[in-house]
Amino acid sequence: MESGNQRVTCIKCKVLPSDIKIRQANFCKSCFQLNFITKFKSNLARSAAPQTEKRPNLLVAFSGGNSSRALLQLCSDFQTPGSGTKLQQKYNEMLILHLDESAIFEDQDAEKSIMEIIEKYPFKCITKKLEDVFSSSRYSKFVSKTTNSKGLFFSHSLEKETNESPKDLLVKLFEGIKSTTSKEYMLECIKHHLLLEAARENGCEVIAVGNSATRIAVKSILMTSEGRGFSLPFDVGAESTLEEDVYIVRPLRSSLSKEIVYYNNLLGLESVTIPTFSTKANANSKIMSLGYLTENFISGLDLEYSATVPTVTSTVGKLKVNANATTNKKCLICLAPIGDNASTWRKNVTIDSLDNTLKELKDDSSKIDENIKDENLVNVENSLCYSCLSLASDTENDTILPGFVQI
Ligand SMILES: [Zn+2]
Ligand SMILES: [Zn+2]
């Protein structure tokens, strides 16, 4: 070797110089790309779909961010015959779903850029707005939240309040939620609901979401710290079979966010930065959300220990829901199964203002009802999962909840 500038050779072809290092392995550009696409294809090929007589339809969720940008391109290649990938078409039809978040983040430029990207693809695009969860044509009644000395209740809202526009109700909902962590959690619940709704309305049995390995590791740690470990297998597993008719698949779950950004750069795929509650809070130098802190924690650890993300994701990939610990009830807000004694556990291990009032509660909820004059009030302590109990206690009284929350 003539120069002292020694270049590392690609681990795969052993010919070309390496361009990128992924988990201690050096790849040249073309071997990287091959490896990246193979991981995606095998994840997608392995994922199941609900039983139907025909090939299922695929709904690809596109937010504009890096991961979903790569997802859109890869799914399109996968689906388009003759795109050179020599793949067997697994899905009957592919549709693109975009959730418009401009009602709360007021970023019209981002929305415009997102639509420009979608228009480059030959697939039907469905757009849903976050405020659709307050649409009066869809929902005739809304519930609001009340905490009193007897506990936590939902009640039917007064009609005059629900005369407000869906957008105003959405903005008020987030104003009524105190912490950034809870705001982000509520936003996740709304998006999840809209995803499922769009899939059902358009006859799609499978939804592909862009969760990367890095995102899954962050989400796993975050959910565990939020006390949401019980439903982890549904929220971060290879595929979620929580709903019988629609499966959610995560074909990018083996790729680090670094790989995804590199792939996008290689192909010249532009992405759009979407504001979040955390970035908004940081700009105002307010307290950061648990999600933001977890993200920093994981990326810091991963710099020192490159196996962090794969270790966390492969560990959570093996988790299974314990059927014995599951009640048949689904949570009113997030629709996840409610673990045994979520409310009792919460009462025993956490301290906040709601819990002080809960301590006064007797376990028999029928006794509570006797003391409540307003028959509209429904005690929901046993109808919410642990994290939604936390969310509800972090929400101001009389806040009107999205229409999919019904009592
Ligand atoms: Zn190579
Ligand atoms: Zn819940």
C-alpha cells in the first residue's frame, strides 16, 4: 500500500473500499444497498396477513420522515412489477396514507412537501386529518373527563360544547393535557385510531409503518418507563395482530435509523421534518418529554455500545402477551387489552393528585355509583389501561375526548 491512508475493504464483496460502517461491519455502497433491501424484503415476506380469500391490500403510512420515506420507496419497488427487483407481488393493491397534523403544528409547508413526494408515486393516496376524530358527521356524542372525590369518570358532553369545530376541539384537547409526555401519548393513540379507520374504510388488511430498529428500541424503553410494558408485544412487535381484521407490519424493524438515512441519501430521497410536541417544548426551553429524553439516552448508549439497539429490539421481539394476565376488556382510549388490576397497581405504586382521591375509593364500584347523582357519569377506572389512566389523570377536568372514546 503506497499511501498511509489505509482504506478498509467491504466485508461482503471484499473488493471495493468501504463507504459505511454498520454495527462493526464495513460495506461498500452497492453491498450496503443489497443488504438493506434484503432485510426489508425478508421482513415483509415473513409478515402474516389476516385470512382473506384474495391477496390483501397494503396501506403504507407516510409521515414524510426519514423512515417512512424509505418505507414508501421500498414498498413501491416491492409492489411495482418490472421495477427490477424481481419480487413476487405479495399484495393486491397498494395505497398511501398520510395523516395531516397541521391542525396542531401549523406547518403548511411541511404538508405541501409531503404531498409533492406522494404525487411522485402511482398509488392512490388517502389523507386524514387529526381533527377527524372530532368529526360530528362521524360521532354523534363525545365524552369529557371528570375527576372528583369519588374517582375518575367520563360523562357525555353538553351539546353546546360540541358545536365547536373539530379543529378547535382538537386544539383544546391538547391544551387540556398537561405534560408533553402525555400529549405525545395522546397523539399516538389518535394516529393509531386513524390508521385503523383508514385501513378499514379502504379495504386494506395490512398497514406498513416505518418503525426502524432505533425507533423500536426507544419506544420499548419509553413504554416500559410509562408502565406500558404489558402491551409492548402489540406496539413494537414484528407485526401487531391486536385487531383481527387489520395487521400492522414493521418491515424496517431490522434497520438502524443511520442505515435508513444513508439509504435515502444514496437514492436521493428527500424527507420532511415534522414538528413534534418535544421539539416545540424544547424551542420554548420547557421541560422535555420522556420520549425525547429516552431518544437521547438510547442514541448516547448506541454510540458507545453499538449492540444496544439490536439487543433491545431482539429482546422485545421475543416478548409474548401472557393470556392469563389479560382481561377480555379493551381500553376505552388506546384499545389495547387491559392488564389485570391496572388501576389497583397504579394506586399502589404511583403518587399524584388523582391517587390521593382514589385512595378514598372503595373497591366495589357499584357503591360509587350510588353516590353519584348524575347518571351520565361513568366510572372508568377499570376500563382504562395503566397508561391511559395516567393520561386521564394528566388531563384537565371537562376536556372533551376524541370521538372514538365512547362509554
Ligand atoms: Zn461490497
Ligand atoms: Zn389504554
